[in-house]
Amino acid sequence: MVDSQREVDGKTATEYRFYIGRIGIDAARFAPAVRGHWGIENDLHWSLDVAFREDESRLRDPRARENFAVLRYIALTRLKNDKREKMGIKNKRLKAGGDDNDLPHLLFETG
């Protein structure tokens, strides 16, 4: 179990999270594993929401939602691995959508 507290606008909120795993009860090993997990989760979901506005998607068909989620993950990976210019994921995505020369590079070139 992880007991996490945060303070917002002078109010303290406490949240309890329960985990099942084989790390054991040693806090020195358990805490970094939990932080690492949530760091990845938050980065991925935040990127998908900001760059692709995933939370605003109006797709209702379960298969369509799953298919578009896979496409978003692929696109996010390609955008994150593109080191040509230093700009945010959202701006890279918008540039690729408006520049006919940029999109093929993102889709077909490696490294």
C-alpha cells in the first residue's frame, strides 16, 4: 500500500493505492518502482491528451477506439524519436500535418 498526500490551495488530500508484486515490503526498493511506473504512465497519458487531445475523442465504437489508440501510440513514438528539431510533440504533430515534406520523413525514415 502507498499512502500519498498532496496539498492544493491549502487543503491536504490523501490517496491510498494498493499494489500486488514481488518486490517485497522494503520501502527503499518499492518506492522507486512505484515512482517509475507512475512517471511513465503520466508522461504517456499527458502526451496523448495534450498532443492528440485523446480525452476529447468522440469515437464510440470499441474497435475504432482501440485502433485509433494504437495509431496514436505509433505516432507519439515516431514524434518522440524525431530529433531533427527541438520542439514539443504537439508542434511536431501540427508541423507534420501542414508540411508535405515533413510527414514522409516521420513515417518512413529511421534515426
